[in-house]
Amino acid sequence: MYTLLIYRGGRQVEALLLSASADRLRLVIPGRADTAELQWTEGRWITESGAGVEVGALIADHTVCASGILTDTRPRVCAAS
């Protein structure tokens, strides 16, 4: 699901929602090596670093293309040693 996050100061970031519950969102954000998690605390979404963020849009539509968001992603490989 396409997601638009709005940070303090109005900075907007596109993301893909991977999973959601009543109090947690897990997202992929371009340029980040790992997934991001937002937690619903005291009536607002909070990042892992403690910053407040608004969810500006959640769009579940086949016309939204994820390729622009996932341009820098690479598969993770875990090998046993």
C-alpha cells in the first residue's frame, strides 16, 4: 500500500506499507537500509527515534507503481557459517 508520511516542518516522504496493526505500522522508505516502524502513542504516530509523523495518505490501488519507491532495494542474503 502506498503511503505518504509528513514529518514536522512539512517534509513529505513516500513509503510502502508492509504491515499494520492498531498501534504499529511497518514501512519501506527509499534510501533506508532497513524497514521503519511507527508506533501509535498518545494519539499520534511516533518514529523509532521519537519524532512525531502524520500519515498523509494510504492508497491501495493497482494504479500506484511501487517501482519508483523500490529503486534502490536489494535482496538480503543470509548465509550460515
